Amino acid sequence: MKIKCLLFVFLPVFLFGQNISYKKVTVDPYKIIQNYEHFKRFVLNSSDPFPEFIEGFDFEWGYCYTLKVKQEKIIPLSDGTRYNYYLSKIISKKKAPDSLAFIMHIDPLRYYHKIVAGDLYNKEDELDNYSLKKLNDSTYFYMDEIEIEIPSLLQETLIAKLGKENGFRGMFTFVNKKRIRLKSFK
């Protein structure tokens, strides 16, 4: 009788339990924009497949990481996610060279469509849809995460691109862990 009870309790765990493994992951010193289900968001940039977000990991712009992560296989979600990741250990954290330049997509709208006034129109929702918030004449706050410094020679072109509300690709360098600088348009 005891054996049957134990099988009844533990067998489902063995048959349907989630697979857990550990792996080493490298993370680039900048994030990329991902077109998610209904909006755009920043995710980690890595040559390793899948780890867009790692629970417990505090990313800093301008640093290259090697991490040990726990990978937990889950039932696939509607967005295609098959794993959850949890930080186990930071193996290395190295400042990226000051000369490193990277290409990043800038999209002025967080959601796929501009919010239009209607019955449920809310001015705050419209403002939240803009991913670039102007801090001063030469600096914008992007995706509520990183400041982008715009040199005076590029400001007119940027304003024209933002006026059309089209995304663009730019070449960037690091200023510090809270700011990047636009070097050119791609």
C-alpha cells in the first residue's frame, strides 16, 4: 500500500517535471530591440540562443558578461518562450573597449500603431507610446533605460526621422553605463 501511495505522489513529478540544466551564456555590452507580441522592448543580446531575460541579472550597458545560468524548460508560451533563465553566477564582467561601436535600431513608437483619440483615449497612453523622451537639446531617454546623446551635426537628420515616426538604425559608442552616443545613421 505504501509503495502505491509513493508511486502516485512521485510518478507525476518524474513524468511531467520540468527539465533543469545549467549553461554558460555570454552577454554583449548592449541590448537590442525585440518586436514582442503587442509592443517593442529591450532584450539581452547574446550569441547563445534564447536568453533574452535572466532573472536576478542586473545588466549594465558597456559591460561584456559571461554568466552561469540555470535553464528551466517550461511548457511553451504563446510568444514562443520555451525556457526561463535564472542567474547562478557571474563568471566575468569586463568593460567594453571605448572604441567599440555597435549598431542598434531606434524605434520612436513602443507599440506597433500610433494611439488615436477615441472613446477610451488617454493622453498619458499616447505619451507612453513614444520610446524617445527628450531630456535636452542633445539627449534623449530611450525605452526608459538608456540616454542617447546626439551630436549637433546629426540633430537635424534625427528630427526629420522622428517627425516621420519611422525607426532607423544607428552606429553608437558608449559614453558611460547610462549613456550612448550616436555616431552615424546606417
